[in-house]
Amino acid sequence: MSGQKTFYLTTPIYYVNDAPHIGHAYTTLACDVLARFKRLDGYDVFFLTGTDEHGQKVEKSAAAAGIDPQRFTDEVSQNFRDLADFMNYSHDEFIRTTEKRHAKASQALWTALQENGHIYLDTYSGWYAVRDEAFYAEDELTEGPDGKKIAPSGAECEWVEEPSYFFDLSKWQEPLLKFYDENPDFIAPPSRRNEVISFVKGGMHDLSVSRTSFSWGVDVPDDEKHIMYVWLDALTNYITALDFPEKDAELYKKFWPADLHMVGKDILRFHAVYWPAFLMGAGLKPPRRIFAHGWWTNEGEKISKSLGNVIDPRQIVETYGLDQVRYFLLREVPFGNDGDFSHRSIVNRINSELANDLGNLAQRSLSMVGRYCGGILPVPGDLLDPDEQILGHAEQLIQDIRGHIDAQAFHEALEVIWGLVRAANAYVDAQAPWQLHKENPARRDTVLYVLAETIRHLGIYIQPFMPSSAAKMLNLLAVPENARDFRHIGSHSALIGGAELIKPEPVFPRFMEADTSEMR
């Protein structure tokens, strides 16, 4: 499509030292919903995810497993690919930092920084957390009960002394603060923006960007003794996927700068401070927005391997259903805040909002079409005020949803959709088509048609969140595959009076809470 709007969004690339968990699923789900929404809204979307496969932590994990790092990363990376397919994510590409093209892109970024005078050779002495693959200043650390230094993340730090190349991060305080001021939406939510600005205003030290004490990484150009700091390597993936630094990289020209990097709050500093500084230092444009979401607890407890309460996305999907889990994760808490996963909460959401509110609306409305109209969608008569109001509500909702999605307020988008669900259920009760069937069949037909139209809109709106369930709902209304995007909001051409509908089946069955007992 000539002149089509573009949208480029990314997940962080996930570190392959362990199996994927609910946090990985949550981040990619948010991006998937956003990507699906933008496609339905007419955008040419590029949605990237992948795995981060270099660094000391990976080298150690591979050694502990008794295999070489490449084989280790091949196996663990495949687990993330499999999860992406299992969760029905719609990513356009899955990138791995062990690909040859990525080494080329990382080295090109390094060379640009070096040629622009932002990288120099010196000696690094300081605190390093292998688990975080991050350097920390002395004043950021606390002392553990065994005397070891502890990073803000809880990771143990070790003292490192070795030759290192440095990036002149200390010179980027004012350029970054100016950039944040000129781009107030660059970091979200606002609380995270304030954290980053406070950190940068506090002053920054030059950043060590190479290591010599291990070898699993991208070689520094023209100095084989050094490998690139894993975060400089990892962050480059966002432009590697766009064919940087190829001379005629059409993808890079089309999609960079990224519209959104979605990250967890623990890696915000790397994306909102280091990454834009690297890019500006290399003469490249920074991304347009970074959103840092919160973490999940499990039944009120912090999730950790030591507690044995890590949430396996596959297990909860197999218990509750894929779309039900997708809905719950983005409905339960304001996106950006921390959230608590509880079996009681997800069962309540499934039963009250999916089965009772939306599922029952579709089931009873379309069952009446079957019972009273022989399964033939009725032709509407003149619309009365209640009909105009509910249809107007359905047609205008796209504006509110679009605003919430653009702000990554997924819970708010779902709330306004559920406002229409509640309004439609109230409309059914007030119009009582079962009573009209006896007293005014013509009016009954209009009410049932209006309900079908409202359900069509709801089916279109929920597609990004629950694609399989939305497809079932739209299939019940015989909506053509090519009439399910947002161009068809408000258009009555997709529903034709006289069309034969299939017998409705429940889209969202109720869930018995007793079924979760084995998971507690």
C-alpha cells in the first residue's frame, strides 16, 4: 500500500541462561497485542523478538551443563521459539545474537562509535554482576550477610580488574537530558521516566564496553583479545534485524527508528540511557519510545527458583486456555505496575467477564436468532433511540481503544470494550426480545440485528487480545475474513439481513474452581 503507515516494535531479546517463564510470556504478549492492533488499524508492522546468547553468564551456564556455548544456546533459544508459537504470537522475525549478521552489525556500530571518538582503551577496575551482566558503582551496592557486595537487583557482585575499552558515557549527560526534555513520551510510564532522569542528573561514569576475562561474545574490531560488552552487543539486535549496516537496507530505511521497545523495569537503564547514547554517538537516531512494565508475583509471593514458585506459561495455558490467559494477564493490573497471579483471580475473570458477560451475550443473542428466526439473520426495521445509542457506542469505541493502545494502557482498552459488553447486556434486558417475539416480531428482528451488529464490533475489537476466540465469534456471524479489520467498524456491509448463521456454540465456557486444586 503506497504511503502506508509503519510501526516497528520489539521485545527485549531474552537471555538464554534458563527456561522461559511468565515474565517472558507477558512482555511478548503485550507486544503481540499491540502488533495485531496496529495491523488491524492499517499499519505495516514489523514485530521483533529473539534471544540474547552471549556473555559470561551463558558461558558459565553452558560449562555447568557440560556442553559448548553454541550448542547450549541452540537448545535454550529453541525453547523461546517454541513458547512464542505456543502463545500464538504474531512476530515477524526471531533474532539470535549468535547469527553472523549480528556480529557484523555490532562491529559496525562499534566502528562508528570509535571513528566518532567515543571509544578509548584503558583499564577497568570495579564491581560487576555476572547475573545482570552489568557494572555498578560502589554507592549503588549493599553488603550481604556474608560480606559480599549486592547490586540493587539482588545479584552478587565481584571485583573486576582488566584492560577494557570504554564508551565516553560521562559526556552524554546533557545531550540525554535535552533529548528527554524534547521527547516527553520517550520513557513510560511516568514513574520510570522520573527514575531515569534522576539517574542521569546524578552524573554518569564512562562505561566499560569490552571484556578480556572470557571469550563468548562478539570480537572487538581489530583487537581479538577483547570481546564486546554483552549489552552493546545485545542492544544492537534492534537494528541488525533491519539489515543494518547494509548500504541499501530497505528495512532500516522503512522502520528505523523503532516506535517502541517494550522492556521489563529491570533493564530500563540499558535501553533508556545506554542505548540512545550509543546510537547518538554513532550518528544514528534513537528509538521513539521505551515502555518498562512491572513484575508478577505468585499468590502474593515473589517469584524465585529457590521458592519453587516459578510460573510456567504452558501449565497455566493448558489449565485455563490460551485466550483466557492472554486476557487475564493484560486485564488484571494496570500495565506498567507489578501484578499478582492468583488462580482464584483468573477463574473469577474467566467466569464473570468472559463466560457471563461476553460469552453469554453472544450465546443468548444468537440463540434467539436461531430460535425465533430459524437461524437467519433478520432484516432490521426503523432504528429507535436505544438502537442508535448502542450502535453509536459500538462505532465510536475505536477512538478510545486506539488512544489506550498507543499509551500501552491495555487494561484501559479492555475496560472500555467491557463497557460496551455491559451496555449490550443491559440493552438485551431492556428490549426483551423474548417478549417482543410474542408482541411485535418486526421490532424483535430489529433488536436482534442490532445485537448481532454490536457483537460483530466486539468480535473485531477483541481480536488483538484473544485472536482465536474473536475468530469463533465472528464466524458465528458469518463475517467474511476480509471484513474483520478496523476499516469495517461502523460499516453495516459485513452483516447482511437474510444471511444464514451457524448454530452458536459457547465461545468462553465457565471454569470450575475445583479444577485448579492440583496447581496450588
